[in-house]
Amino acid sequence: DKQSIVNQHARGVLIKECIRDELLYFQHSQYHVSRLHQDWSQERVKYAELQADNWRALSEELEGMPTGD
């Protein structure tokens, strides 16, 4: 009986430690996922701004072209 109680107590401690480790892993992975999304969105904004600048430059160049009117 005593051994069974010791085993059950050890099992309970192990379960609590596993849950704690899982929560820590989850929190760390949440941070990494958030950081990846922030970095990705910042890169997309930079790319969009560069693309808009290119279109503006092209539009300015085209304004000086004859239209045949």
C-alpha cells in the first residue's frame, strides 16, 4: 500500500511538472510566432512602399509622353 501511495504521489508530481513544461513551451512558442508575424508584416509594408514608389516614378515618366490627342 505504501509503495502504491508513493507511486501515485510521484505520478502526480510528474504530471504537474509536465504541464508546467508544456505551458512554458506554449508561452515561448507564442512569443516566437508573434515575432515572426510582426517581422513578416513589416517586410510586406516595406515591399509595398517600394512598389508604390516604382509605380509613382513610372507614372511621372509616362505623363511626359505624347498621347496623340
